[in-house]
Amino acid sequence: MAKMTFGNKGGRVRAAVQRPAGVVARPVEDIVRELKKANQKSPGEDYRERSLAIHGLICARCAREFSGVQRQLLTVHHKDGNHHNNPSDGSNWENLCVYCHDDTHSRGLLGDYLEGAPGSQEIGVAYRDVGHTDMSPGRSALGDKLQQALQRKK
């Protein structure tokens, strides 16, 4: 039970916790250490560590090598897109740096948007030209301009 006391100056409140007899206060470091240990996954459950051990600290796309200090910049990309498919041989994984991983996923979104795939029209429009009347259905003026640029490039 907490004991509340009020000070004379400025109405300050101070709470003091009275522990039951026989209870010893533990240092905060011990409590944090126990919580971290409880949250650690067993070696078989942590596919990120297994992928880093199998494939090394290198990005499979840009071939950038990472040191142990920078290993948090490497992510595990599931080739088939299924995050529950984690074979022990690592055949569904590739280590990608955060930049290549973002690029990999954003390319698919942009491609779906430009093709007019179902569900791609739900993405917010970054630019809309109100006077642009010959727009394709479900696509913004910016999307049309990107599509035309891609066709000219071919």
C-alpha cells in the first residue's frame, strides 16, 4: 500500500511504497535482465538469425557487406511472400539491406498500380490534376504520366 504525504510548499505530493515484511527490493537491472531473457526466442524459432548464419552478412541484391555493428540494417526477405514458410535450409530467404528490401516491395506496388490491378486503386493519390480529363479510370494524372514515360522508354 502506498503512503501519500503532502508537503507545505507548493502542494507537492510524495508517495512512499511500504513493502510487506520479508519482501526485498530488487535492482532494476536484474528485472530488465530477466525480462530480456524471457523474451528471447529459442534458436529454432528465430529465422532471422538462422538466415544471417546461412547466407552471411551481405545483401543478396546490392552485395553490400555489413559488419557485426551494422547487422540491424539486414532484413530477411521471404522469396514467396509467405512469412510462415521458414524452411530450415533457408531456401525461402534472402538477406536484403533495408534499402533493397523497401525497393523490392515498392516495385510490386508501383507495378500493380500502373497495370491497374484490382485493389491498387485504393492507394492514395499523391498528385491530382483537376483539369486533366483524359485520365484512365482509377488512375491519377501522375500515374498516367508515369505510364507514358515507361512506354516511351520501351
